Amino acid sequence: MRINCNAKINLGLYVTKRREDGFHNLESIFLPIPWYDVVDIQKAEKTSFSSSGIKIEGEISSNLCLKAYQLLAQEFIMPPVAIHLEKNIPIGAGLGGGSSDAACVLKGLNEMFQLNLSTDKLKQLAAKLGSDCPFFIENKAAFVTGRGEELNTDINLKLNCYCLVVNPGIHISTKEAYSNIIPQKSPFNLFTLNELPQNDWQETVSNDFEKVLESQYVSLQKVKSELQKLSPFYISMSGSGSTYFALFHENPISYDFGELSVKCFKLTINQ
């Protein structure tokens, strides 16, 4: 079974409170985008994990794809499988690639072995793997709260534009990103974003990580500056960095970011 595992971007991201469990409460809008990893799951004599494409650092035992299998194996008698990940989504980039991969393994195993797990149950399991993981179970635009696992898809968001995503090749760990963040009350209710004219988004909707990380990495400032030259109606960092995206009313036909990872696509949200 081969599964395409998409990335996400954030429209606004406010860190509102440090929790007693060490996590942070946040408010954001998550949007699915067509930048894909590919997970291949096959029955095997022994459970294993392998990968190709972008190099994944760390021990195999800590990979979320394998942890997703092990999580299900705690509740069900699971036959051994070989999981292979074709890694295309940049790592430590604020695009949620690892979370998406884990969610896809849960969904794939649920289908492959006819576990008959409901969407809500899959979300509950996904939340044990990572804060962003539940979003990728349904893959619908959502207003996100809590530590990222509380989803509201009734956001009445309409979006029909072009999106240019640029990854500057900088890996930013979650720990690093949060280390200089001072939680505060959100300055804007993102749930009402659809009521705000799109040309006003830039002055109103922000990402708390952006200024903090730009002050530390000159290369991030350069990427943002190059995007500004293309005159989008909105530019932002995604998640806790380091990727930027820009939204345009018209297709940005001409752009050059050298050897950086870039994706451009039509982005349509109607829910």
C-alpha cells in the first residue's frame, strides 16, 4: 500500500500559554498543501522501517512511522510490516511532514488490516504521537487550539489563490523555536479570518515565531525579502519555521530561489 502524505501551512500562529505539562497552548489555522512524502506499507516476516530521499537523522526506533505501528500493536494483534518512507518534505521546516507520515501510517494500517477505527479514534491515537498528527487524519482546513490537537473545521474559510512555498534549508527544532517565545493573548481571532479582507491579512495576521527566528537567521530575512519583491497579498512563516509561504491572487510565473526547495500550486479552500 502506497500513501501520499501531504504537508501543511499555518495561517497565523499565536502561542498563548505555557502549560503545566511543558507544552504550549496555541491558536492557528492549518491548511493542507500538495507537498508529499510517500509511505509504502507491505506485509513482511519482520517489522522494519527504511527511508529514502531526504536523510532522516536519529535512531530508527524513534521514527514516528514505526511508533504509529507500535501504538496500534498495543491494542490489536498486528502482523509484521515493512514500512518505507520516501522523504520529500523538508525536516524541521514547519510543514508537519513527520506528523503527516505518522497519521498516514495509522490510516493505512487501519485500512490494510480492517481495524474499523473511526475518524475520532484515529485522531485520539494520532494525538499520542504528536501535537500536529490529528490534523492529518481528516486533512481539512481547521482552526487549531490546545497544543495543536483540538480541531474545528467549521471555519467557513474561502480561499482561491496561488501559493508559493520556499524552504531555506534550515532545520529548526521545536525546542529551539519555543525557547525565546513569550506566550501572550492572541491579538486576533483567527476563527473569524474569513470576515477579514484578504488584502488586510498582512497587517493583521502574524506568526509569533517569525520575528524571533528572523533575528537569529539572516538567511530567513533574505527569503522573506525575495518573496516580498513578488508582491503577494500575504507572506508568512509556516509553523515554527523555517519555511515561508506567499499567497497571490495571480500565478507568480517568474521567480528564482536558486537551489532552495520550492513548490508553487493553486490553493483552493471552500469550507
